[in-house]
Amino acid sequence: DADVTQTPRNRITKTGKRIMLECSQTKGHDRMYWYRQDPGLGLRLIYYSFDVKDINKGEISDGYSVSRQAQAKFSLSLESAIPNQTALYFCATSAGQGTETQYFGPGTRLLVL
Amino acid sequence: GDSVTQMEGPVTLSEEAFLTINCTYTATGYPSLFWYVQYPGEGLQLLLKATKADDKGSNKGFEATYRKETTSFHLEKGSVQVSDSAVYFCALRGAGGTSYGKLTFGQGTILTVHP
């Protein structure tokens, strides 16, 4: 089984709708991250959490919110989706301090019409 | 703030050709440097890393050396295979201030290898 899972894998929604993307991990890591990937722009950090009680904004948090329900679960919400939020979204985890590696989920492809 | 610049792609090579993908960075302090690879339809996975100046990361025939004097971390492979076709991302892990612990990615380079 995959260590980092994301649901759904694909989603089509309409402008103005609220949607939630979910991430679960079985690696036992404290740190979790949400990124979006756009062609030619690489990955950009949306939000990150270093433990269950810690939530931090990344470089592009406007229009997004997150919830860290448990060590293993980190959800990303779009309160009112807009077309320029069409992108590929990745969740990632890492173990903690030091030069830790981040482990990525398979991604959620979101299309906002 | 921290930034990573990769050579523009896409890069198209024949099998067994030599590969170089250039990566330079701007950062505070002494960041750790990474190359991640994304195969079609999959998430990113770590290819190699280096944590201090002059370190060489290597994996699956790929190598990159952390050059602080030129702020570079170029990816090389002596003989590419069709199975190396993927998107390659250079990244740094911030070491100072508000960048601490966060990854900053380059824009990615698409590599296609033909038989």
C-alpha cells in the first residue's frame, strides 16, 4: 500500500463550489505539506504543518484553507473555487528536523470550470 | 527569499547520450539541495541529495555535486535510458530565517529519451 494517499485523484468542479482534497499517510511523520503544480512554475507551497497543533501559510495560501485532523491526516479546502485554481495538487510528508526527505502522494488533478 | 533556477526544457536525447540539467540557486545560509523526479502520472520522488558544500549525491547512475562557489547543483548521467524519461526538479531546503525547513522548487525540466 502507498505510504501517502490522496483522494480524490481527479476532480471537476464549478466556479464557486467548495471542495476538499484529502491526504493520509502511514509513515508516522509529523510534518505534512500541500503544494500545487502548474506547468512551467514547478511546485509552490500552499500550507504546511509541523505537528497536529501547528498550521502555517506557504507562499500561495490565499483562497485555500487546511485542517490537520490527526497526525496522519491533512486536508486542503477551496472555499469558493475559481478557474485559476485549476492545477495538480500534491500532499507531502517528512519526518522532522534535519535534512529530511519529503515523500509525495500521487497527486490530485483539479479542474475548475 | 530563496529561489531555484533550472535550465529550460524540454530536453530530448537519444538513448545512451550524456545528460546535464543545470540548476543554480539563491539562498540564505547553507541549504540542503535535492533532485526530485516525477514519472508520468506519479508524484515526485527523491532522486538524490547533498547537504553540504562539495558533497556529491548519486543514485541510479545520476550524480550532482553541491558547488557553493558557483551556487550550483547540476544533474548529470553518463548514459540515459528510455526509462529515464520524466520531469526533473531541483530543490533546496531552506536553512535560515523564515525559509527554515521548507522546500523551494525549480520549474522542472522535461526529459524525453528516444530509443
